[in-house]
Amino acid sequence: MVSAPASEAADLAAAQAGDAAAFGRLVRAHQGRVRRQLRRLCDGDAALADELAQEAFVQAWQALPGFRGQASLTTWLHRLAYTRFLMQRRADAARPASATDADPIEQAAPGAGGDPGALRLDLMRAVAALPADEHDALVHCLALELSLNEAAEVLGVPPDTLKSRLARARAKLRERLADWRHDRQKEPS
Amino acid sequence: MTAAYMGRDRGDEIDADRRIEAALAAHWAQADGAVADGALADSAVADDADRFVQRVLMHLPRRAAPVAALDPQEALQRLMHQRRRNGLGMGIEVAGALVGIAVLATSTMGSASEADLLRLGGMLALGAAALALGLLMPARG
């Protein structure tokens, strides 16, 4: 159920005053976008993404009385979710790497030929191999259909910085996926 | 990078970007799984969303309602409670200071005169009075 703006405003006011049921309706309306954002940031790890989304919404509940509407609720929620994701990423980076953590992207050569599965794998590898800031720029600008300004707000960077990160990410993907060529038959499914 | 794919001009670059973005969109759509926006989705997706909402609601910590949202009587009670807590905090600080003084006094007791002990007794009595005051004043509002 997607709330109409008027009812969302009413739910927002009620949730700010402590109405958990109204907050539940807000979660229902926004969970899809936030979970998608995190699944894409987590490269498809749905369990981790949902855990982070849950924590982000709990944090939103606690911070909601301070929400003054300078940003849209959607952008604000995305920002909370992204902040939670960054904390997780930092914790993962601080964790000593084990043998099972070996990065398959760095180990595997790009797939060859017209196998759609291999091409999809190439794509996943190419995206996951991007530097973190460029990966996040790509996810927020392309996958979430946020405007440049909204994405910049979520990521906490100036729009121009985001624009150049996006350009670098696109250039790297073009380079890494150069072997796709113009053969339409080779497009991934 | 192959010239055939990349092309030599901006037009080919844009074409390459579009193909990559289309492939990315397909990949992400597949990765989305059951996540979708409520009413637009089928029942399984709606159930998944409902379960997620329930999980979030189960984990919500208790949050105090803003004072403005309370009726005046409840707001007054909360204010009194807050002041009582502040008073208790102050009382604990004073008690801590008293204990400190007592420890100090005990360590110098051997060389203390009767006048010193009287002064110490007076300080302790004053401290106790401050403690009582800290505890009682907020309760009176």
C-alpha cells in the first residue's frame, strides 16, 4: 500500500507523536525502496540487507521526532539506511579477512563468449569491483531513480562530486565490459 | 578496450552506457526478489512486506511521546518525574562528596583535635541537609 501524500503527512505527524501503528504504515510504504537500496548496496545479500533495513527503520523511529521535513521522508530514510550500511561496511573492513573471504572478482577472469550467465557474472564482477564511492554513486543514481541532488543528499556529498564519481564508474564499466562488443546476442538475460 | 565496442566518439560511449545500464537494471531487478511496494505487488510480495513491517514494529524501542502531545496532567507528572530524577542526581553527587570528606577525615583522624572533629561533624550535617533538600525540593515542584 502506498500512502497518498496527505495520509502520509498525517501518519508522519502521528508517528512523530509516538503512534507506532502510523509508523508501521510509513514503514509499509517505504520498505520496498529502502530494502532495494540496501540489497543493491550489499550486492544481493538479502538477509544482511533486510537486517540493515530493519535497523535503519528502528533508528528512524527514534529520530523521527527530530525530522523537520527539510528533505523528503524518502530521502531521509535512504540516508539513514546508507549510514547504517556504511557502519556495516566499516565493521567488515576492520574484521580480519579469512580464507573464505577471498574476493572472487579479483580472482576470476572475465567470462568469455556469448553465455548470458557468464555475461551477467561479468557485470556483477565489474560493478562489485568498483571503488566503494563509485559503486554507491552508481547504485543511488541508476538503481534507485533518485535525482542527482537527492542522491547527493543521501550519500552526503556535493552534487558535482557525485557527478564525477558517476562518470568514473561508467568509464570503468565500459572498460571492464569492453568484450561485450556490439553483439546484441550477447546481452545478459 | 576494443574500438569496436567503445567507438571513437561520444555517441558510441552513450550507447555503451545505455547497454550497460539496461543490463544493470535487469540484474538488479532479478536481485530484488520479493521486495516491492505493497499494493502493486502480488500477494506473496505483500506478505513479505507485512512480515518485514511486523519485524520492525516488534523491535521498536519505547519512545516517550513529546510533552506537547500529552494532556496537561500527564505533562505535569512527567515534568515532576524529570525534576525528581534531576534532584536524585544532585543528591547522589552530594552524597559522593560526603563520602569523600569522610574518607579524608578518617585518614587524618589520629591527629585531629576536638575542634576539627566538630567542624567535620558540621560539614557532614550540612551535606546531609543539602542531600535532603536535593531530594525533596523537586518533589514539591
